[in-house]
Amino acid sequence: MDSDREICSDHEGSGNEKGKGQLSRHMSDSSVAATEDDDDDVDKKIDVGPQFTLKEQLEKDKDDESLRKWKEQLLGSIDISSVGETLEPEVKFLSLAIKSGDRDDIILPVPETGNPEGLWFTLKEGSRYRLVFTFQVNHNIVSGLKYTNTVWKTGIKVDSTKEMIGTFSPQAEPYTHEMPEETTPSGLFARGTYSARTKFVDDDKKSYLDISYTFDIRKDWL
């Protein structure tokens, strides 16, 4: 392929930062530790070349049979005639689910505008859980969707996580992405109220979700 922006395959990768009193995380071998400098990466613009609509993407390589079929496979059953003229992708986050073997799933709708009001959720100390995000992609392909999450307690950063989610084509059905398993800390000093900021950006550093909220860690689930 040339150097122009092309439809690309899924990105994979994840990372976190661990330390005393931090939220612990069981990660795969592909995990990459996040550092203090990683927080600045979101603000750095990467030149990935010109953007194309879906129709332009397919037209560019219509004479390359194998490449055309590969792109059509990535796009699935999407109706190109209805969305192919739009340049910018639209990514809308619908809900956050907290899954734990200790209780029924907690389903939290993601506010369309602004931040969640008050305490958003409560976690049980020493419990294993997974976060599951549900989101919709419309109009065009979103490339290199990345998740970052930072947690503070009493103004001190206690956890910083970065996860490459992947590349997604628009489709009628929402996507569901399950994050790696986490374990909440336990003990007297681990309990209390935490503040957090969650962001999702793409390869262009375009932000699709940026919310701040609070949550509690307690002796038991509410």
C-alpha cells in the first residue's frame, strides 16, 4: 500500500501502572507499562496522512482484487451507499457494565453530555471484576481507538491505565469491548472515595469520550 491513510487491521495492546495501594490488574503478555509521560501522549498529534470516505477507500483499490476483498471483509455487510460519503467517523459510547462473579452485572448508561453526577458506582474491596464498554460506530472507520483511565485518591494518582482497543468499521449493531480483569485493593486504607477520568481517542487524537467521575471502594457491594 502507499503512504496514504488506508483501512487498517485491528491494533492490539494494553498497559497499566502498578504500585502499593493501586488497583491491581491481571494482564496478558502483550501488556505495556504506562508511565507518567504516557499522559502527555494524548495531546500529541500524529500525521497519518489524508483521510478518505469509505467509497474513496474502495475506489482506490478496485483494481487490486485481493486488497478489495480484504477491505470488504473488514467492512462486513455495511451499506456503503448510505454512509460512504461521510469523512469523519462517529463513535458514541452507550453504556459501561461492571461484571463480577460476586454479583449481578452493574449496567451504567454513559451520559451523552457532561459527566456522571454524584457517585457513579461502588466496588467491593478485594473483588475481581471487568469493565465492559458498549459503543456504536457510524459513518466511517475509526482507526486505533485507545482507552486511557487515570484514578486519584485524595488528590494523589494511584492508577494509570492505557489500552489499545482496535480499529472498527461502521455497522448497525453496537460493539462490545471487555477490558482485562482487575482486582480492587483491600484494607482500611484502600476503602473510600476515588476520582477518575476516562478517555477514548483515535489515531488522530480525536476524542470520542472524556468523562470525569467518582466511585467508592467499600467492604461490600451496595
